[in-house]
Amino acid sequence: MYVNIVLCLLLFGYTNGQRSYENYKVYKVLPTTDKHVQMLTDLQKEYDFWSEVVSIGSDIRVLVSPEKDEEFIKYTAGVGLNATVGISNVQDLINAQMQPTVGRSTSLGSFNWEQYHSLATIHAWLDELQTMYPGIVTTVNVGSSYEGRQIKGVIIDFKSGQRGDNPLIGMIEGGIHAREWISPATVTWIIKEFLTSTDPDVRFMAETFVWHIIPVINPDGYSYTFDGDRMWRKNRNPNHYTNCSSNNDLSNGIDLNRNFNYLWMTVGASLNPCDQTFAGASAASEPEAQAIQNYVLSLKRAGNLIYYIAFHSYSQMVLIPYSHLSGQNVLQVPNYAELYEIAIRGAEKLTATHGTAYQVGTSADILYEVSGSSFDWVKGVAEVPIVYLFELRDVGEYGFLLPTAQIVPNNEEVMAYFVEMDKNTRRLGYYSGSSAVYASVSLIVTIAFLMLSN
Ligand SMILES: [Zn+2]
């Protein structure tokens, strides 16, 4: 093991313990034929694809080291595929992400949204909030990661002790994929807004629900993006260590968003530890996935759990469960039409904020088919009514390396969605748990919608 680690460090240019991406490029390619798709799918074993699934017409971004640059260009050109440079030096963007943006100052306590923050800083801020808002904010540890870190969050309850035995509950998850830094930056902003906003709609939403908010549910992976490899995605479970053609370190983790116990390993996931979408040895094998599953089930017992929202990047999409369903099959979700309507209305408000375009739909319809994700499990097993997965900014220009100047505008537009989402969720009767009536009405609406759109 030790030899492997040293070899790995030497081969992949780590400096000060951190992997260097100096002169790495991100190429943009657009497959237009089945041959392109096949060829790119083969290349996924050797390169870090920022797009998980390759299909005709999809915008594919591929991370290429300087050593393999020539080979990559030769290979793609050989099959008639035009590769253009999207990012000319990945390390420059990584360095830029560590610099705070200059502009409007934003802060709550010692925390701000002018920069991305380490796990330790985020966790310390959650503790600080408990001190700043006694009786309203309580920190909670929902479990431990593989490496023993806390999966820490806050409970926000403005009416503690006055809610009766069936309180309205919402849960928000961030940071399941380590390198998607904008996710915890969004989730922490929502915490701030719930605690400090004077907008009556935000106040209503904040105070009507007991909120359970966990900014980083993959704390090992997130920490590793700060002190090991900025482009790390999975957790840090090394029990499946093996030789990978591109980089052996890749096998030291499981994709937590393929590990949840709902239709595990049926589509869009891998049993190869060298893959970014390695689903683990069995369903819910990972402590992080187990912790979230158990916590969601405990919230189901504690009251009326209405919301579960998960945050990822990038693509600018609001995804509706289930991720293996497309076309008319989406109607298998009993309240699909309402989820769609709520999301479309929310996305309109989101776009109206800063002009950012978002798509709405199931993953299989607008992104790719996936199984074992947390939000599908929450919908399919815990049967929570309002469940979404956000793919935040951008659409590939910076990808996972979104500049710090975009944190606040990204967060503001997400809040606009949240407010509109809550208005419509209430209008459709979910607060009183009477959504079944609307589900049947909405089924008719959806059928009409599908007939019109075909
Ligand atoms: Zn993700």
C-alpha cells in the first residue's frame, strides 16, 4: 500500500501533498455518430470525463494531462471528432478558486460567500450558529464517514416546542460529490437566508418548517479536494484498491450517489473501482449513505417530511425523480406532474433573477440514466413528496471550477426557486398532507401535456 501511494505521488505530480493540474486541459468534444460515442466510451477508462455518460449530441468535457495531450488529439482527430480547448490550464482555475472574490461583502458570523470554505471552516460555522441563535439552531451529527469525520448539519426550528406531534419538515443535502464545491456554498447560503432574510416569503418558509440541513454529506471526499486532489468526486473508502490504467488512487472511493439502496446497480453505475461512478460492493455499503438513509427514515417518523433537495454541479438543471425513467414512463412517479409544474415555475423565477437558463426534467430525459442516487432513494423508499436534485452552474465553461464571483449570484437565483417552490407546494395542498387528491388531477394534466408535446 505504502509503495503504491509513493508511486502514485511520483507519477501524478503531487506537490505539498496536493495533486498538480499544471498544464492539464479540459477539451470539449461533441459526438455526432455512434462510432464517436463508442470511441469516447472506451476513452472513459483512461481519462477523467466531466460528463458521466456519452451520447450523440451531448457536450462532453474531458480532462487531459500534458503527457497525454498529443495522443488525445491524434486519437479524436483519427475518428473525425473535433476536440476544442475549453480550459487551457486547469491549475490556473484551481488557484483562482482559492482567491476570494472582490465585490459585495456577504457574511454571517465569521463566514462569507466570497470564497469556498474547507470542511473545518464550515463545521466551525455551524457550531457558531448554534451559539448565535440559541433555541433556534441546533447542530446535529447524522453519522460518521469512512475516515471517521462527522456528517454534520444544523436543525433550524423557529417554533421549537410549539409544533405538536406532526411538524412540517424539510431536508437539504449538499456535498455528496466532493469536487462540486458550489454545492456546500449554496446550502450554507440557504441556512443564512433562513436565519437572516427579511423577505416575508423566505421568513414564512424558514419558520413553517423544521429544517434539517447538511452542507457536506461526503466529508472525507470534500476534505480530500482541499488537501489531496481537487478533482476528487467519491468518498475515501480504500477497500477496493486496484490497478487503474489512468491513476490507481481513483479506486480509493465509492460514488455515494450510486450507492443508495433503490434500484442499486441497475443503470448508469459501475462495479469497477476505477470508475468515477463505482457504486460499491453492495447497496448502501457506505457509512455515509447509511447515515443519510437512517436519518431520513427517522425524520419520517418525527413528522410530515415534505421536502428533500440535493445539490450538485454542473449543468444548470432541476432533476425530478426517478433517474431511470424517461418519456411517458415518468408517470410511474405518482405526483410527477406536480413536481414538474413546481419545478418549471421555480425555474422561471430562477432565470428571472440573473438570466441563467435551467432545464427541468428527469435525469434520463435531460441528462443520463442513473441508479442508486440519494434523491431517488428518498422518493422511492422514504416516499417523500417533493424531491429534487439541482445541477447548479455552469454548463461547462468552468465546470466544477466555478469562479468565486459566481457563488452569490448562483445562490440568489436558487433562493428565488425555493420561494416559488414553497408557494406552489403549499397551493397544491402538500402542507396538509392532502396531496393524493391533487396527484390524480395532476396525472390527467400530465397526460394532456404529453399528448400536446408529442
Ligand atoms: Zn454530483
